[in-house]
Amino acid sequence: MKKSKEWINCDRTDCFTNREGKCPVLYDNDFHGKPCPFFKTELQIKEEEVYCLKRLKDKYEK
């Protein structure tokens, strides 16, 4: 069973996981001066989804 946690603050309002200034995915937002490794925009997620679905379709149509 997953432990409950409090969502951490997130200042990346363009991140697809951002929910009212909070991140429901990560447990910590200290990346030691580096950008968030999980950050993606809604557009990036949609583009990756299209790409992955095309690869799956191509694989199973053979």
C-alpha cells in the first residue's frame, strides 16, 4: 500500500503534473541546482503519446 504524502510545492505552472502549485508525483523538489527531471509540458506529453501509439501500431500491424 502506498504511503500518503503531502504534495510538494512546484513553481513550474506549465508542467503537466502541476496541480494548483503542487506536485502530486515527486516527494522532493531539491534537484541540487539542476532542473526537475520529471518536467514536461502538456504538449510534450501529447507528442510522446502520439509517437508511442504509432510505434505500437506499427509493431502489431506486421
